[in-house]
Amino acid sequence: MNVYVYIDYENMGKLQSLPSIDGKYFVFIGAEQKSVPTSLVLAQNENQIEWIQISGNGKNALDFHIAYFLAKHDSEENVLHYILSKDQGFDPLIHFVNQTKGGDEFVKRIVTLEDISSDSSACCNNSKRTDDESFKEKRDIVLKNLKKIKSKPKSEN
């Protein structure tokens, strides 16, 4: 299985190296980006890295570029997509894509590169969801319904 990692460099910054993966890194840098660590540039010999410098400035401009590249690669088979960013604004898009794909985690937001190695064997071969995921969904439904209840018991009996 291939792994594509879309890196929000403006949001993450200070990355010094990229671990070797079976796939590709897409590093998104802002239009005003002044510098990138030499170690990241030299890592291009070891890993497949595509540098994308966005044009123009604007709120969430870099995020929209990441969303575009994610959509561009969406139809590729056996690819697990990661968005490396602390920006939780990606989460609704990720949830939508995963639901559209049948509930499996085809896209995941991570905040450290270490999360890739612990997770890259999961999913994307149209595998069935685990019992743990099913339990979480059912739990969320129960909690949502409990919050709707206006009267609550006065005691445990």
C-alpha cells in the first residue's frame, strides 16, 4: 500500500527530516516562506518529495491547496492519505471523504510523523471496519440520544 503525506509546512514548521515511506510526501509552503531546513531539501534523494509553493496569500489558502491535491489523488488505488497538520479545520473534509468511501479511514489527519508508521498497515484495501470502530459509532449515537433527553433520573434506583 502506498502512503501519501500532505504536509502543511506553515502549520507544522520545524520539520528536520522525513522518514522513509512507500509513497510520496507533498510539502506545501506558503508564498512568503523564507527558508526550509537543508536536511528536508537533502531528504529528496532518499524519499519522493514534491514541493508545492502556493501562489498568493489568504486565509486558508494553503489548506485549499492541500484539499485540491487530496482530490487529485483520490481515485488512486491502495493509497492511504495523511494530512500532517495541527489545523482541525481539515477534520470535516476528512470525515466527509471517509464516509463517502464507505466509512474506512482513507484519509487521516496526524500531528506527528510517527503516527504514519503505527497506522500505515490499516485500511484502504476495502477492508471491513473493526469492531472497535463499530463500537465507537454506536457509542456516539447513544451519547447523542442521551443528550437530547430533557428529564434525567433523580437517583440511580
